[in-house]
Amino acid sequence: MSPPDLETILLAAPVIPVVIIDDLTQAVPLARALVAGGLPVIEITLRTQAGLEAIRAIAAEVPDAIVGAGTVLDAAQLADVTKAGARFAVSPGATPKLLDAAAGGAVTLLPGIATASEAMVLIERGYRFAKLFPAEPAGGAAYLAAIASPLPQLRFCPTGGITLDSAPSYLKLPNVICVGGSWMVNRKTIAASDWSAITAAAMKAAALHEYRRSM
């Protein structure tokens, strides 16, 4: 079976919530709150012990969610998230072994870059989409604007330090397809199970679609 089309996934909403799950019981209600707010694409990071099982639970119980795995660092993790039901995988970087494992796999990969040289490696591999990480320290919207002309083959999902206020400056760029952020899913709000607050924050993030340019 071919992997889901990454472009379709990235176009589903202007913002992909980047979520850290500490308590597995909060995964499903959190996903439902985000979907209710208009953010169906959800990146669950593998930074905690609950991450992998959270992906499995959301994939099984929240059919309207497009759940992906974040902080995928190697082939073994890519295999694990595939079995758990992830629709896509995100990495902060891109090693040759990880790119080899992703080639022809059942889960599509959004690899990360921080330099033009790293972007060129992905272009050589046939990639059309990449994550800029960490976006703000790497140069932010100004950096992406600068590489749009020499590297038109790639469109980006910048992640890292982006906020509700700064997101429009990225989404207005022709080489940005969406952004990743965690401002609507901070760990204190999740720990408090304040799902209505998360839905409200997701609605504000979803409204950023008005800034996104089409190509």
C-alpha cells in the first residue's frame, strides 16, 4: 500500500500541533479537542514513553484525526510508528539511513533541515517537502524567504519557536505550506484536561488559513 500523500496531509490545516504526551489517558481526548477546533493533523512526538502508544490509541479511536509521529530519528523508530498506525513521520534532521528506510515505506516522511546544503540533499532524493527546524533559531521567515528563489523545489513546514503571532509571517511565504507549533497544546493545559481551552486555541490556529498562499 502506498503511503498517504504528504501534500494532502500538509494542506489539511495551516498549523500542525506538535504534541508531547506524558499521560496516555489524555491522548484521545486531546486529539478529539484538536479535531473539534479544526486541526486534524496531529504530530505526537516520541519524546516520552507514552508517545508510541498515544499514536496507536489516536489512530484507533479518533478516525477524523490524521496522526503522525514526531522526533523519529532512525529506521527502527520509523518501523515502530508504522506499526502503531501513524499516517506520517517527522524528523528533526535527515540521515542517509533514515532516508533509505523511508524510501518506499508505508509511512511518508517529512525530514528536517536547517541549511541549504541539507535541503539540496533532500532535493537530490526527490523530496518536495521538508521541515525547517528549529525555525526561529535557524533564521525564521527571513531565512525561508531568502532560499525560496534558489531552492524552489522545496516547500516547508517550519517548526520551532513559532507562535500564534509569528505564524502569519511564515504562512505568507510562497515556499511555506503550513507551520508546526505547540502553543495550543502546552503541557499545563493538557495536564489540567482543559479540552475546551485547547479546542478554542485550535480554532484560532485553524483561522490562520487566510494567510496561507497557494501554489
